[in-house]
Amino acid sequence: MTRHVLVIEDDPDIGRLVSLQLAELNCESRLMTDGVSGLAEAEAGHYDLLILDLMLPRLDGLEICRRLRAQSRYTPILMLTAKSSELDRVLGLELGADDYLTKPFSMLELAARIKAIFRRADHLAAASAPAEVLIEAGKLRIDLQRHTACLEGQPLDLTAKEFELLAYFARSPGRVFTRAQLLDQVWGYSHSGYEHTVNSHINRLRNKLERDPAHPDFIQTVWGVGYRFAER
């Protein structure tokens, strides 16, 4: 199966090498060299993966990631960064990037990360294929097919990653998940040391979902272990 990948990278040498590696993985790629045109193409096209440089002319990669994750359509994002600071990596993950690579990187490592993202995407597609299309928990209704969630009949304004996190919880009510498990299963890659990314997303999700986020009814904290979705 041919995958379609958008590469937004202003370094022509890196862009060429990434495109060549994608061809080896049976992917068709399109290369954009600045942030504004790259964002426009990402919003207009239908891609299986976005490979996004952090430092771009006209509009940086973090802002592109933020804008795309504010939309309902979900495209996996692999972020490339020449910066090695923890802050840059955390910001990318907080804004919804699925994985990141710090330059310089090897083509073998790039290929491994791309394959891992595609495996996860295939797994999620297979998981949503069975008869289970709707999940109901009290007054919460999650439509897996339409990628929407409603509480007491009112739609919840969730980002793609928040919806994915909520759906993952709701599929297994009562089961306790550690932060590392959630990071691996929902983000698709084990970023050692970045479990606080899970905390931030859960806090934002609770603010949209819970009547009293400090005393949640749906997503409960299991102290010293992780989180669980309340059984109904």
C-alpha cells in the first residue's frame, strides 16, 4: 500500500534525503520549504504522515503543529528539530506531535520511526473497524466513527489527541493505566521521561469533560499508579 507523506523542511539536502528514504518505504512524498505554504498544503491535502521541521521560515513547526491539532482531522506528525533541549521536545509532544527526531539523525532511525507510526495508525484503524462504533458512559456518548463526543447532548470541543485519549480510556472502564502505558498506546512511542505530557492532556481533557475537574467523575486518578475510566 502506497502511503502519502508531506515533508515540510527548508534544508534542501535534508529534504532530498528524507524524500529518498520515503521512496524506499513505498511512500509518495511532497516537499514544502516554508511554514505558510506547508500548513496550507497540510490542510488542503490528505496525508498519512507529516514530517515537520521545527525551525521554518514564515511559520515555525510548533505553530503548524498547534494549528493542525486544533482541527478535528488527525494526521500523525513526526517532528524534526535541530535543537536538543528538553523544552523543545516537550513542547512538540505537548502540542500533539506523535514523535520527534533530533538532527543529525540516521536514515535507519528515521525509517524505524516512520514504520512505528504507520504500525500504530494501522492498529488504530483496525480497532475502530469492529461493530463497536458508539461508547456510552452515563451521559457521555463517544462516536468512534464520526470522531465526536457529547456530554448531556452537548458536543465536546476536543482536539484529535484528547479524543483519542478519551476513547482509549472509555474502551476499558475500570482498568488502571500507568502514564507510561498511556504514552506508549495513545502517543505510539515510549518517550522515556515525558510522562508529564500525559498529565497535561488529562488535565485539559478533564477541564472539558468534568463538572468539577478537581473531583472528576470520569477520569479518576489512582494515586501512585496512574489513571482509570470510572465504571458505570
